[in-house]
Amino acid sequence: MAVLAVVLIAFIMLQWLDYSTRQDQRITVPNLERLSLDKVDERLAELELRREILDSANYNPDFPPYSVIDQVPLPGKEVKENRKIYLTLNPSGFTKVEIPENLIRRTRRQVEPTLRSLGFEIGTISYKPDVAKDVVLEMRHRGQLLEPGMKLMKTSKIDLVLADGSKRYGMEDEEDSIAEDQIINDLEEEEYDF
């Protein structure tokens, strides 16, 4: 009798566990990518699933703002009723990044990788007279001179003004006047030779 009672109790417990955990009832996780939170809530409510927002990722211009970029579990997986779906959202725009110090008077080879690693793009390259060659003299964004500490949106284009290595910056007028004086002196000497 005791063995029969144990078997009966075990059978009833297994049936109750099967019913309460709903092992046979599985829900296929829908694809929530690119959906806004309102539409996500509607779809999950229909399937008796819940959501939790994990975090916002870096802004991705290929997705609408505040839409789902990633989800766990992935679409197509089967889960139980009332399971949480973890979501990663696209923020509303690019974050602002601070222009670092010590980029002026550094070589182009040093500055470009630094700017790219911060998420900026390199725009046009122009040159100014200077004794150095390929050294950054100025950084500009849409014509505005950039100073260390200023903040720009990620992926902004930064134009670089580099030294051309030809002569000292700001001395071209003085050197032109010296050259003109030399030509005048040469002409005066030729007059006295006749």
C-alpha cells in the first residue's frame, strides 16, 4: 500500500508540475527589430510576454530613433508564457565628444587616428606656409575653428589645416619685401655699371 501511495503521489506531483510550468506551451519570440516601444508593447501583450530595456547602444543611423536594435532571446526562439524579452534601444542621436587637447602642432599621422578613434571623420585637408611639414596647425568644423574642450557630435567631419614645410608661417610678406628689395638693389647696381 505504501509503495502504491508513493507512486500515486509522485504521479500527481509530476502532473501538477507539468501543468503549472506549462512545459508543453511554448511561444515563438517575434522579431522586434526596428519597432518603437509602443508597437513592441502591443506585440508582446498579444503573446503574453514582457519586456525589459537593457541599455541604449551607440546611435545607429540605419535604425529609427528609440527603436529596437537588439533583443534577447533572438527572434524564432521558443519561450514560456510571461518570459521577459531584453531589448537594446537606438538612442535619439549621436553623442557629443570632446575635442582632445594637444592635437595642434602634432603630425597628421598622430592626429588622424586619434580623431577617428573618437568617432570623427576627416574632412578636407588644406595647407598653410610653415617651416614644419604635415603638422596640424588648425582644426575646423564647417569653417569654425575648433579649440580643445569643445564638443562635437560623433561622425562630424573635421577639416585639418596642415603645414606645408615651405617657410615660416606669417613671414611670407616679409620675405616677399626682402626679395623685392634685392631686385631693386640689383637693378641699381646695373645702372652704375654703365
